[in-house]
Amino acid sequence: MTKPYLSIIIPAHNEAQRLPPSLAKISEFLASQDYPAEVLVVENGSTDDTLAVALAYQARMPNLRVFREPDRGKGLAIRRGMLEAIGDYRFMCDADLSMPIEQVNRFLPSDQEVVDVTIGSRELPSSQRYGEPVYRHQIGRVFNTIVRCLVLPGIQDSQCGFKCFRAEVAEAVFHLQTLDGMSFDAEVLFIAQKMGYRVQEVGIDWYFDPDSRVRLVGDSLGMAFDLLKIRLNAIQGRYAT
């Protein structure tokens, strides 16, 4: 396979139903692009047929690579994918494609431009949110306020599931990641900023999925505790290079 310009990394925990239609959309989109790309599915701790479904799909998608992490954890899956990827740019992508895959090109640099980290944002003037209950949005904004106060000042939407890292940045940052759960987003962005890399937000169209795997209260409380871990890790020098 030609060295890919773009790697798309999909964490997959119990995604046997949603994965095939999403892979079909990604495959169709990539076939129309003028750059080579690979897709990495990282199955982690599933109790359904996610792994078998992903492996079977390789027969119709030659640029698909499948990995297995036996333990559950989105951060664990993303770290594995980022470090296994070989693309010049490495894009993490939720399996439900709540952002249309065509918008991945918004994350990639134009000619003569170098982009370190680009993250999808649902909070910019150019962003559009569809179908999200008001209460979920409000809780999300409260959590983001805590994130900005503790670890990521100035970033309006650290938890959107669509982010792109230049290869050099991915290699440097994800080797230092310590959190395996949902809070890994905040940690890797904190590390990137600490290392002097530029993190920029880009507006996206985002569609709420009622089948979201995020447990609103439980996950939010756990993530808030993890933010304190990030601060403690920084004080203890765990992110030193």
C-alpha cells in the first residue's frame, strides 16, 4: 500500500451494528479523494461481534487494518491506533459518524500550511448541532467550563470525538498519555500544548445520536476526577520530555 497521507482511527467497543455502514461511508468517501488513506479499527473489550465484523470487512476494504485491545477504554483504543498508524495526519473518528465523514478535509492543512492539532468544535459560530437535547448541551457546557479552568484554557470543545494530529505530534503526545478512559482527550491536548504544539478548533456539523455510549452523569463525574489527575501528573513531571 502507498504510504497514506491520512489515517482514520476508529475506536470500536460493541460496535457490530454501527460499524459496517460507517465503514461503507468512509470507503466511498476515500475513493473520491486524491490522497492515499488507511483506516484503522481498534476493537477494545467488546462483548459482541465487533472484532469479527471488522475483520470480515477487510475483504472489501483493502486499506482497512484491524487491531484488538482486550481491555475496555476509548483512550486505550485511540492510543493504540495513533501509534500503529503510518499516515502523515492521524484522525480519530467516532464509529457513529456523528460528524459527516466528508468534513474530515476541514481538519487537513492547505498547501504550504503546517497544522499540529486540529479538533472538531460544536461551539464555534460556524458549527451546527442537530437533534441534541437542551439538557445534554447545558451539562456539556458546564463540564467544558471545568476543563477550561483546570487544564485547557481557551478551548471551547475539548470532548468532541473528531480530532486530527500531525504524525510527529501524535508520536510525541500519545507516548505520554496515561488515561485510558473518556478523559484522554483533555490529557493529550494538555500534553500537546505543554510541548508547544498549536491546537486549533474547526467548526463542524454534528448530529446527536440517541444511542450515545456516554453515560451523562457517571462519565462526567469520572472525567472531572481525571482532570485533577492531569494536574497532578503535570506537577509530578510525568509529561516531561
